[in-house]
Amino acid sequence: KDQNYYSASEGIQELRSAIAEKENSKGLSIGADDILVTNGVSEGLDMVISSVVEEGDEVLLSEFGFPLYQIVAKSQGANVVFAPEVECVTQVDSLISLMSPKTKLIALANPNNPTGTYLNQEEIKRLEAAIPGNVIFLLDEAYAEYVTANDYGSGLSWAATSDNVVVTRTFSKFYGLAGLRLGWMYGPAEMISNIQRLRITFNINGPSVAAAIASLEDKEYSKSVKQHNAYW
């Protein structure tokens, strides 16, 4: 649109505001200042895990969850514990039963990659309620925009009021911008501030920011993507 759109430092705040506006149009109430834009969702996942997990800690995962969680956890020297799934569906009771005093972080993709299954809002709430306040609940919602099920609910709806929940999203899937590497996360202000300190100063480029803003504005395209995916 104009030259300023290609300056990442000038565009990031506009992108954060655009993300907040879009999510708040669904009845949420999230603040743009507590959104952290990342170099793909992978950078966000890495920063969250690296900021809280130390050698000897336990990271609790579902059996067939996204592999990046265990890769980062192991690089930190953590012990990874897997909760068994039933027919490729995450089991909340298994996760709860495997929590221990050494558990530092629980990471869960909802909907899950690579199985395509999901937990409904009540199950996610039940898990969140059982997680101690000193344990981080990392909720990866890379595929949230595709969901059409009425019983699905995003963790964004309570991340703002919790001290230990952080939600990650991406522009790589639904918006098709994988090669531009752009993601974002939302959580309590103190947590986001702490994670912000790990961020590379210039982690995002201007064209990525411009493309992300444009994708949020293109409501007709978003509608067509959701319809196409649901049909197939």
C-alpha cells in the first residue's frame, strides 16, 4: 500500500492491532500489547519452552503430538514424558495422571498435528484447571482457523486471565504464508514480557508483515479457504 508497510518495525504494531481486532470480533477481549509476533510459530514454541524448561525438568506431551515440542525440550536437557492416546486422540486423564512435581511444561496442539484430532472446549478447560500454577500450559493452535465443530473453543478466551497459559498461532497454514515465516503468541503480560527478552531484535521482515496484514483483511479469501477445507 505504501512504503511504510515494508518496514517491519513500523508494521508490527499495526499487525498486532489487526490480530487483536480480528480475534476480538469473535467476542474475545485480548490486548494488542500482549501479542508477540514471531518468525513462524516454531520460533514462538522454541522461545516458550526455552524460557521455562531447564535440565532435569519434565515436559509432558501427548503421545502423537507435534515433534518440535520434544526436540526443543530435549535440547534443554529435559525429560520428555508421553501420555498415551486412544485412537490418536489426546487423553486428558492420562495427562493429568502423569503430572509430577518435576513437570515444568505441558504442550498440546489443538487441533493436533499430525493426527487431525482435537479436544473440545470442555476437555481443554478440564485440563487447564488441573494444571498447577507453576506449570506452563502451551496451547498450539496452528490449525484453529480450520475448525467448524461447534464444541471447539480457543484457549485465547482464557489465556488473558491465567498466569500460566500461552497460545500460539501461525500464518503458515490457513493463510498459506508458510514461506514468509510468521506466527504469533498471546498470553499473560508478564509471561510475554519475559519471552520477549529471548527474541532476536529483527526477527520479522517487512514483506511478511505486509502480507499478514493483507491476509487478515481479505475476508472473502478466508471464507473460501474454510469452505474448501470443510468440503474435502
